[in-house]
Amino acid sequence: MSGTPIPSSSPESEISWIEAFCAQEHHKFFCEVSKAFMLDPLNLAGLPRYVRHFKEALNVIEDNTLLIKIDDPNERVQAIAKIGKYAKTLYGLIHARYILTEPGIDQMCEKFRRGDFGYCPRFYCKFQKVLPIGLSDDPGKDSVKLYCPKCMEVFNIERYKHIDGAFFGTRFPHVFFMVLPDQRPPPPRKKYIPSMHPCAYELQTNGATNPS
């Protein structure tokens, strides 16, 4: 077998892998992780156990040349596709750690203020802006959810059900508002309270004792 160097991005292109990844419409929840953060081994500790071909995947994210030691063209294409998939998983897990840092929180705060993450569907929350959250820090467990800081409820989001919740983690909203308490909204002024017509119980009782 011979080693075939594959550039992870076109040398003529000025856009990086991270920029291209975050620019995709269905990736707008993600912010751009700094290269400096990824170059610190401490920030990557423990991640190899979640990602196959960890070094190759990291090379893709960092726009380094990827060495594929496969002669067969079809197998080489398949290998590149797999490593590209691993790179997305690795970036997501790095992202979950980065957004707990000050630079990461600053980037996510800009998205929060713009409403990039969406709004709470509850009526009394009055279109409160939400944040992404994961229900597990382990990949492959569940999709990303939305957390409303006003009613403090978590919601499913069908449009982004393909995005792993571990790419945002279980702690992000709580750390976000701990660092930026001025961004936390007050609780809803009103709360829905179910009510029943005064005659409803009597009608129900009569219906049960006098079935037609």
C-alpha cells in the first residue's frame, strides 16, 4: 500500500473546514472553535475514546493534509467519507467544551441575542429566546433540545433532531447564565391554570348515573 496525501480542504480555498461547517444552514447552532483551543491537548483529553481515527479526524478539522494509505480508489473515497463523519463528531464534542469558556460564551451570546436558537413556544413566555442543551454528555444518546430560561422547560426541536445533544452538553445554559446573569429573563408574569365550569362536575355525575 502507498500513502496518498489528501488535503482536507482545497489549497485554493480561503475558507477553513470550521468556517465551512458552521456556515451550513443546519449547523447555525454551532460557533467557530478557535484553533488555539484545539491545539491545547488538555482541551481534547478523553475525546479519543468517543471518536474513531481521532488523529485523522483532528487533522481534517485543523485543515492539515490527510494521509490515506489505501491504493484502491473506491476504498479511499469511502475512507475519506468516514473520516469526514468522524471529524464532525469530534468537532461537536470539542464545541461542547469550548462553549463553556469565555470566548465560546461570548460567541454563543451573540447568537442568543439575535435569536439564532429560536424562541420558546409557550404563550406566556412571550417569544423568549432559548438556548441549545443536551440531555447527555455522551454522543449518540439524544438529539439537541431547546432550553427556555424564562419557564425553565426543555423542548424537542424537530428541525435539528439530527444534531447530537452532546455537541452542546448538559451544562451549557446554566454556565451561560452564571457568567452572564444580566441575560437571564424574569419568570413569566402569568401561568396557565386549568379551570372547570361550575356545572361540569354535576353534568358529568348525571351522565354517569343516567346513561342514555
